[in-house]
Amino acid sequence: RRSAVEAIILRHAPDAIIHGARVERLPNTTFFTIPGLKAETLQIAFDLAGVALSAGSACSSGKLGASHVLEAMGLGKLGGALRASIGHETSDADLALFESAMSGVVSRRGAKAA
């Protein structure tokens, strides 16, 4: 299912960065950035659409400010990242809701650029 989440992200935001995409990582978590949008702004937009995501890395949950993980990776200026976690109970309906939310978030980004 992680690959389905990442496909949705990249389908709607081809410039999105999937952190750690080329290395071994947990099979249930995607850590991603959409350039030009702050993680906190994205988190609120997804929340309003009914999708719960976390801003930052798991070790900095609940903390405000720059992600020390992104800073250590040399990516601190990206505006943050979101973490999407999936589980055995993640359904096709959950993925459809995520896709709908992603579409809405990215469409607003395009409207701001115009």
C-alpha cells in the first residue's frame, strides 16, 4: 500500500520529494515534501479533508519548527515534510480519500501560482 500512496502523491505533484525513496525503509510509512508548500499548511489542508498526516519525522512529533532530520539531510529549507502511515486496515476507500485530498491540495497550490 505504501507504493499506492506514493503513486498518488507523484500523480498529483510530480515535483514531490519522497524522502528515502532509494533506500530500505519501513514498509508502512512515507515521508514526503511538496515543494512550495509548508508542512503545517499541508497538514491542516489534509486534516480538513479528513486525512490524518503528521508533520515532520516520527522523532519530532508534536514539536514546532524545522525538522532536525531534514536539516541533517541538508534539506532544511524545503519547508518541512509530511509523514503518511498506513496499516493492514488501510482500505481502498482510505486511499481514495487521500487521493481526493491530494488533488485538492495541489489544485490550491496551482491557484496560488496563477
